[in-house]
Amino acid sequence: MKTSNQTIWIRLAIALMAAALLVSTASAQKPKRKKAEPVPPPAPTVTAEELKELSDAASKSRESLIAASNTYRESLQRLLTLQKQDKERAASIVEKNKKLLDLGVLAKKEVEESEQVLAASKTKSAETEKQLESIDQLVAEVEAAEELAKLPPPPTGEFRSSGVLVRFVGFSRWNLSDFGKVDAFYRLKFGKPLPVSAFGQTQTHNQLGFDHSNALDVAIHPDSAEGQALIEFLHGQGISFIAIRAAIHGSATGAHIHIGASSRRITPKQ
Ligand SMILES: [Zn+2]
């Protein structure tokens, strides 16, 4: 299969080269046949050293955790800037290659390859954007945990509220595999999937030393219609949750609903 495909491409390439040669010899003053633009080099990632520093700092105190999350955020923002540049470069290469294809001087395969590079760069920057969002939510959770520590724990089946957050401890034993029934409720009610921002343990939780392995974060504001309906459902099902309206200190980012027990600090891996 592969060999016959290759043969087809080789024949096609030879035919195109021959056609190009005819065009270029027919009018000598025309520019030479252009080559496909080179594939842009991959954007550098956050270094292992940076991540190690982050883990070490996160294991010390809340202040250093916030500082570590800021460092991590800055690293990711730098990465995102580069990834966006890559994406723009890849998009302009696709455009150029398409024009060359229309002129008959470039193989379709090369256009497809540049389109694949563009799709991959889009995926990468979307992943980084998601990671940035999860940092904001994690910081909000860390601060929420401190706020909750000041309040006596609510008796099972009751709410405890501090203004910026609401905690509910339910009768049900929550397991991450129960995700399906929450998602099913949400789809039925709102006709779209549950907007999950962190499913169990994520890279961010690992880096900042938090156990989130049995918890689920939903990126909706607790005061929105969706948030209110979800809270009502979780309450009715006896599922524990923490609804966070905002990061307590400062920014308004990080509002979400955390389903499951609250996150615990873990010792980051050395
Ligand atoms: Zn969470």
C-alpha cells in the first residue's frame, strides 16, 4: 500500500517538476520555482529546571505556592506567545503553499503537510491556554481551602458559606467515575456537555503539589443559571462540592465549581 502510494507521489512529483520546468524555460524572466516554506521549529517548552524550582517552592508555604504559580503562569505565557507566533507563521505558510498549488508549482502533499503543522500548532496553544486557566482555578482553590479552614466543617448534608465560596458535604461517596451522571444531567438540562476544566489530577496539580486525583473542576460561575442548576443537582444527589466565586485575594479569575472532596497538599516529587 505504502509503496504504491509512494510511487504515485513520486510520479506526481516528477510530472509537476516537468511541468514547472516547462513553465520556467518558456519564460526565462519568471522567478525560479519556489520551494515549500520550511516547517517552523517547535516552540521551546518550560524547562525541567523551572518545573523543579516550582515544585520545591510549592512544597514550602502558601506564599511560595502563589509565587510558584505566578512563575509557572509567566513561563506558560511566554510559551503561549511563541506558540501563537508559530501558529501565525504556519497559517501564512499554508496560504502561500495554497497559492503555489494553484499555480501548479507545488505538490498537494506539501500543502497538506503544512496544514498538519498548522493544526498541530493550534492544538498546542489551546492546551497551553487551558493550563493557564487551570492555574487560576487552582490558586482559587488553595485560597478557598484556607478560607474553609477558618470555618468549622459543615455537618454532612449542610452548606457552609463564606461569601466567596460555598462548601457542601454530601452523603454520597463521590468517585471520579460518577462524572457520567453529572455530565448526563447537564446535557439534558442545557443541551451541551459539562464544561470540565480539570478532570482528576492534571499537570498543574502535579507541579504545584496538590492531590486533585478524585476531583472534577467545572468552569462555570456558581451564580450563573448553569451554576445554580448544577449546585441544586449536586445537593439533591448528596455529592460534595465547593463553589468558588473568585480567587479570594485579588483577581476575579478562577471562579468554578469543584466536585468532590477538597484538594490536599502532597509532597511534590523530587
Ligand atoms: Zn478542583
